[in-house]
Amino acid sequence: MAAASTSNSPARWVVLPHYAFAALSFVVLSVLLLFSTDAFGGHYFNPKLLTLTHVTVLGWATMLIFGALYQLLPVLLDCRLYSEKLAIYTFGLLASGTVLLACAFWHFQVGALLQVAAILLFAAFLLFTINVFQTARKAPKWTIEADFIVTASLWLLVTGLVGVLMAFNFTYAFLPEQHVHYLQLHAHIGMAGWFLLLIIGVGSKLIPMFLLAHTENTKKLNWAYNFVNGGLVLFIFDHLFLHTVFVPLYAALVAAGVGLFLWFLYEAAQTRQRQDVDLGMKQTFVALALLLLPLVLVFVVSSKGSLPQELLSSLYLVYGLSVFLGFLSALILGQTFKTLPFIIWMHAYEDYVGRFKTPLPKDLYIHTLLRWQNLCYLAGFILLIMGVLLRMPPVILAGAICFTVTALLYATNVFRMLLHKAHNLKPFTYGNANA
């Protein structure tokens, strides 16, 4: 965030509501998890799991990513955001669509309510994609980060389109295959096309920046982009038309892309100037480690083999959990405290720099809460995975309780920062420079 300034940054009311909504969604998600322990004993296509998944994906992850991107795009692409009005409209559509979709799935009302929610969400994705694409067009130089971010937004649009078709298919049944067939397509386009590409594109810029590392050679990122997109396109074509046994091969291409991204980060870390690692970056490294779990599981669930059906169902659930509540949630929990404090500080204190003694961004949140948040999260995730694999509801409930504590600690710190205002600043003179 070192290169950011208010000169290119959008207004705070464009960015900060996304963080607030995401924090509340994480709390709601955790509470719903407390009442859904019975849902992990069967197939993943059931109302409670559909609700949990979409609250995680839309209200928690995508909402926060939208807000963070509006702040980060000017830094990554060196130009102003194309339209702040579009960002506000997008927020309203995404928020209302998420609430309606969650209600529709929880009560399994798959008629008009679900269809309206799907249309609102698709409209949000369309406006977001237009905003991202037009912003990238204004950039003085088209970079590999722009490739990743623009392509990810296009995949998000495709994910939303498949979602709309599925929402109407509940009522009119016009798709030739069973609903679960398209649910797998919908999920993997979202996971690999939207989340994975976006995280690689943004992470390849931000993580070296936070470590004060130098990264000139982007060949590995170019190949990562080709591998992930190639694997995803082949998977979609095969899933829709061919139905071959080559799905593990497509998964291998995506995994190879992720491997190149991790290799890029490892080489960047070797050149880092900053040796101390704060709690936000430690949580980010935990997220990158957790990414290995779904990469292994995707081969298991795609090859199927001779596994018992009950075990295979549990592995499918763990696969989804490892992506949404594992890698994605861990990354958000860490990166929130690398981005939000700086955004709040920049809007509150930039005009006072050099004239008044100001706090640092890291002074805007409570480190003890963050430490306990990270510990509770890791305990909750491990318990949840063990509970699902062993089919033990009490262990799942223990994991859900840990997640609820994590969400409350996270929300407390987030709202403490969102409500922060500059006050009682002392003039910055030579006499109190070291005070």
C-alpha cells in the first residue's frame, strides 16, 4: 500500500461499506454454521450448505474483494477508478442479491425469489466487470496484473450467468443435464476463474510489496495465467460436451499454475528487505499453506477411484470447505489487516502528515484480538474438517463455535477501524518529534 495516496483513491464511502457488510456476513455465516451441523452428514446439494456457501462466497469473500479492489486498482494499474457511481450501484445490487439468495436457499424457495436474487447478482457482476475493464483501459501500461484481474472479472460474469440459468432451471427445467452437473461447473468456474485468478493477480503485486521485495521477472506469472485458464477452459468443454476421464489432467494444469505463482512468491521472498512478519502476513502465509489441501483433494474427487460413496461425499464437503472456509477465509482474515488500516489512516491522517504527530496504521486495531482471531480460526477450521471427515456433529459444532468467536473478534477490530476518527492531534514540532 506504500504507493497509494488519496490522489488516485476513490472516496471512502465507495470502499468502506464493503468491509462493513463483509464483516457482518462473516458473523451471520458463523451463526448459521452453528445451526447447520446436521447438514454435513449427507450430500453437498442441500438448502443449508447452499446457504452457507453463497453467504461465504458472495457476502463475505466477493463483497470484501470488491471493496478492496476499488482501493487497490489505482495502485495496481496506476490510474483512477473508472466510475465511483458504478461501484456504489454494484454494492447495492450485490448486497441485496446476497440477502435474497440466502433467504431463498435457507427456506429453499426456488421460484421468483431465487430468480430475482440471481438477476440482481448478475447485474452486480456486469457493472463490476465494466468498471474493472474501463479502469484497466485507462492504465498507462497493460501489465500481467491487468490480465489476471480483467480475466477474473470475466469469469465472474460467466459464473453469474450459469447461476442465473440454474435459478430459472429450477422452475422451467430447460437444461439437458441434472442440476448437480451445472452446480459443479458453476462452482469450479467461480473458484478457479474468479477467486484463484484474482488472488494470483493481486497477490503477485501486493505480497512482494508488503515484504519490500523486488520482482522484475513475470515469466512464471505469464505461464501461471496460461495454465489456470487453459485447465479451466478444457474442464468446461469436457464437462459440457465430452464427459471424458481427463478431468485430473485439467486439474493438473490449474495446480501447475498455482505452483508457479507460489514459486514466484518464494523467489520474491528471497529478496525481501523486511525481515519482521506481522500478524496479517503470518495469516496470509497460513492461507497459502492451506491452498495445498484443495489442490490435493481436487485430484481425489475428480478421479473418484474405488472410494466408498460415504467417504467420497465427505471428501467433496472437505474439498469445498478447504477452498471457502480454508484458503479464501484465511487470506481475507490476514489481508484485511494489511489493507483496511492503511485505507482508514490515509483518509483520516494524510492531510496532517508533517504538521501533527499521527498514529501508525497498525495502531488502529487491537493486536491481541487479531492474535486470538487467528488462533481461533485455525482451531475452528481443523475441528470442522475433522468433524466432517469423521461425521461427528459435536466436533463440527466445536468448530462452528470457534468460527463464531473468530468472526466476533474480526468484526470488533474491523468496526473499531471503520469508526476511527482523528482527534486530539498534537502539533509535530522538533521538541516532541521523539515523544
